[in-house]
Amino acid sequence: MNQRRIRVALLGATGSIGRSTLDVIKAHSDRFELVGITANSNSSQLAEIATQFGVRTAILTASNGRELVDRSRFPKNCEVLFGQDAVEHLASSPDVDIVVSAIVGAAGLRGSLAAVGAGKRLAIANKETMVIAGATVRKLAQKTGAELLPVDSEHSAIFQAIKSGREKEVCRVILTASGGPFRDFPKEQMDQITPAMALKHPTWKMGPKITVDSATMMNKALEIIEARWLFDLKAGQIEAVIHPQSIIHSLVEFCDGSVIAQLSPPDMKLPIQYALSYPERLDGTSPRLDLTTRMSLELIPPDIEKFPAIPLGLEVAERGGSSGVVVNAANEVAVDAFLNGKLSFSQIVPACRAMLDHHEFISEPTYEEITSLDDWAREETIKWMHLCC
Ligand code: NDP
Ligand code: MG
């Protein structure tokens, strides 16, 4: 019997996750059809993807999108649209089955919320969605029947391992972290780290923001918060451990002491594919583990004095409410300032800590409160940077 192909909208198609998603869709073109794509400003790559995949809707979100676009480079039957409203429209369209949320930063929230509001399957790479609005997203998904499928490799691993027992039998989840490029770097020299040094990740090839987040370990902080909301855990049930090889993607411990892990070489195509095909598993598009040669897998407790992001992430997961909004916004501003030579590497996490401590906590922020707190934290972080540097 001929099955209809699953229609995928890919938000952030021109990024690192976007490209890996395209590889998965291409490898399984009998199963998936790419119907809509978005980028911020990379119009030429957007046009190439639209042409290659015969996409019906392509969206540029940058405020000067109309000036950037060369319409003649897009296929004739492809509608080219602009702005965040168009992203919301695509993410909630009845012509879409799965939305892949792969925009970087808080800018990904609107598309994610639109997809959840419309009851779609949301494949969540944009971890900021859960960090900022985890409680709102969960509640909305319960109402609309939307499915939340993790793409982040750690959360995909937990999603797979956690099925080995019942919800009440889960004792703790242990997120693995490569430790980034500065795992063995002297603590006293952390303020001499340059953007070029921070952008060299030892095991993963990713966009610049998440690569810097991995270096500060804010990525693990964001992932701890993401796990808290995705799996409805208590902060005390979440731990992080350094695993330099990036083969074990995370572990779940059950009440009887059994620890179940998911292993594979570091390649985002696997968790992306699983989020698209779940509950089915399709033939692999990423490399397999070679167990014919000797391999060491290390698990090392993190140095939380050197990487204060980890306790910060646990604190945000514990406090909930508006904490994730301000910490995420501060981190985005601080990472951008670091990449532009305006803030030292070792001040990124203190900027996040300052916003967490100074903001007026709201236990159940509305969408409007989330966006205004996000604006507030961005402005305050800029002021904080002027004062501290
Ligand atoms: P990239 O920087 O490679 O790509 C970002 C994408 O978002 C691009 O398509 C970009 O468009 C678009 N974009 C950037 N800014 C905006 C904006 N303001 N509004 C709308 N679209 C925008 O990021 P990654 O692919 O590395 O990461 C994407 C998300 O996935 C992040 O949340 C990250 O934390 C998460 N993630 C990434 C992993 C990875 O391996 N890369 C692993 C796990 C999670 P343009 O090209 O036009 O700028
Ligand atoms: Mg991850």
C-alpha cells in the first residue's frame, strides 16, 4: 500500500542541525517530504534548499529579508515569505505533520509554540524553547495533543533509555558532556580564552553559539533545564558527568540500581532521524560504533568550581518559573559579546548568574511576561557588562 509521506517543516534549515536534517530527509525521501523551510538571512542557501527539495514555502525572518532575497533563485512554485508571523503560520499549517525546531536562541520560541499549539509533533533541537518556556510548552502540549520529541543527543538518549522502566521507577538521569575544549585547561587562564579557541570543539561540529556554550558548559546547564521540563523531573534527579569520547549520550538510573545508556558515534543525524520516525527505527544514516578496535569510555565527575554553569543550571531547574528566561537571555547576549571581543570568556557565566539573582521572579510567567523579561534581561546584561568590564 502507498503511504502518504510525512510532511516536514524545518525551522532553521540553513544551520548545522538544519543541514543534518536535510541529509536525513534525503536518505529517507520515500518517507519524508520537506514542505517548508526558514532561515534568518542566508537567502542563497535557502534558495538552494528550496530548489533541491522542491519546497513549497521558504521564509526569511531577518528584518531586511525582502532586500536580501533574489526571487529568481527560488523555484517558481515556491512561495517566499518574510518575518516571524510567516514562521508561525508555517509551523501551525494543516499541511505540515512534523515541525523541526532548529533555530538558534530565544528566536526559536514562537515557531515551537505555534507547532505545539496546533498539536503537531515538535522535534526540538532549539533547547532554548524548553529552557525559557518548558512549563508552558508542556501544558500546551497536554491540551493540544502535540508530541514533544527531543533532538538534542542527550535528551534523545534519555528518551530512549527511560522506556526501560516505569515513570515512578526512574531514580535519576545522568547527562554526559564532552567537557568541551577547556576540560583540562588551567582554571587561572580561563580569562585568556579567545573566540577562535572556544570555537574549536573536540567532538561535535555545531553552530557558533552552541559551540561557545559547550566551552563554558552553559550548554550542559541549558540541557539540565531542558531535561527537567521534557521529562518532568525534579532538579535533584538530574546530574552531569564528563565523557570526553561523546559515545555515551546519557544514562538513566532506575530504583533497582540498573543504569541504561544509549551509545553511538557523535552524529546528530541519528537523534534527528529518531525524532522524525519515532516509534519506528529506520536504517541508519550515520556511522555505527566500531567495536572491533579497542575503545575506552571515560566518565569523570565535573569540576564545578571551574565550570560554575553546572550548579547554575541545577539551580534554575530547581527554581523554575522565570529563571530560565533571564539566564538564557543573559547567556545569548554574553556569548555574542564574547564572540565580538567585548567580554572575556570567564565573564559569560557570571553575567548569567547576575541576571538570575537580580530579576523579579515570576512563578508562572505568561507568554507576554516571558517576552518582556527576555527584553529586560538583554538590556540589563548590556548594562552589567559595561559596569563589570
Ligand atoms: P546554527 O547557528 O548552525 O543555525 C542556526 C539557524 O537558525 C540558521 O538556519 C539561522 O539562519 C537561523 N537563525 C539564526 N538567528 C535567527 C533568528 N534571529 N531568527 C530566525 N532564525 C534564525 O545553529 P545550530 O544548528 O548549531 O543550532 C540550532 C539549535 O539546535 C540551537 O538551539 C542549538 O542549541 C540546538 N542544538 C544544536 C546541535 C548541533 O549539533 N548543532 C546539537 C543539539 C542542539 P541563517 O543561516 O540565515 O543565519
Ligand atoms: Mg546536547
